[in-house]
Amino acid sequence: MRRGLSVNSRGGALVGVTHHLRRNLVAYLALFVSLSGTSYAASATLLPKNSVGSAQVINRSLQKADLSKKAVTALHGARGPQGSTGAQGPPGPAGVAGTARAFGLVSKLGALSRSKNVANVSAVPADGIFCIALANGIDASQTGLVVTPNYDDDFTDLSSTDGSQAFAEWVARAGDCPAGNLEVQTGIRWDTNAGSPDGDITHVNLGATGQGFFFIVP
């Protein structure tokens, strides 16, 4: 018959196991971590396709980037009706005042309208000469004007390629007007094909005559 172990024998065995664990604790911990990481990696990368369902997903954890384009599109509802027009906003601030010192609309006969700081306009319509007297405080000898024909009151003809064309020009010397006036010369330009066997233009003509225009004195 085998004899049972004595208390001393069992105590010695327990001491031996304790010494073994102390010497190999780091190795056991490393083995445990290694095995745990491998298990996690396997579960994270080797899951079968379509095996994750609603039960495995944490609520409110998915982002838009995790969804397919089809799923994102399905999240948008139908476009709602257009809202009513909002209330009109307050009026904006007044614009900056213009810088033109004088301006005016002059007819082909010399009538003045839509003007500012223009004292008088005299004209010789047959010769296309217009003399403009500015209001006091504007020295005509120290300024000039910008002028353009008025299509509604000139002889410009756009019905054909060789139609007449009006012109209006500032005459800086103002030799045909009283001293202290600004002068504008108007007229028309037209083409002729007289003497051309194939209808080509043979002459370009210029003629002085009254034409309506608008002018500005900067």
C-alpha cells in the first residue's frame, strides 16, 4: 500500500510551483497577449461576407463613409414644396452721386433736354455745328466733353451694308462758336458704288449736317 504524501511534501511542491510561476510570469503574459491578439485579428479580418447584421452593430456607430452610394441616396426623401417668398428687405443705401459736371441731350435741330449745368445750346443744323454754353463756374477753356450720336435722332441706316452712318465729334478749338463755348460737329458718312461694274464701293463720302447727340463734361 502506497503511503500518502506528508504535509511537508505537499508544501514543498507548492513552493516549487510558486517559484516556477515567478520565473516564467512574463513569458506566460506574453503568450496570453499573443494568443488574444491573434484571435481578435482573426475575428476582425476573417468574418464571412454579409455575416454582420443589425445585432452586431453598435447603435449610431456607422458613418456616412461606411454606407454605399445606394444606401446614402435612399436616406434622402422626396423634395418638398417650394416655400413662400420672403418679405422684401429694406432699401439699400443711396448710390454715390455722379461726377459729371455737365451733360445734355441735344436734338438734330439744337433743342436741349435731360441736361445739367448747361446754360444754352445754339446750332447751325445745316452745317452740323452746335455751340454749348456751360453754367457759371465751369471754365470751358479748361475742360472738354465726350459725345456720342443718338440713334433715335440721327441718319444712321442699318438696313443695308452700305447705309449711312452718323458721327458726332468734339471740336477742341471751337472756332465756329462764341468764346467760352464748347463745340460739337455732327454729320453722316455714306458709301457709293458709282462706276463700279460689279457693285463694289468706289467712294466714301462725308457730309456735315445736324444729328442728334448726347454729351458729358467730366
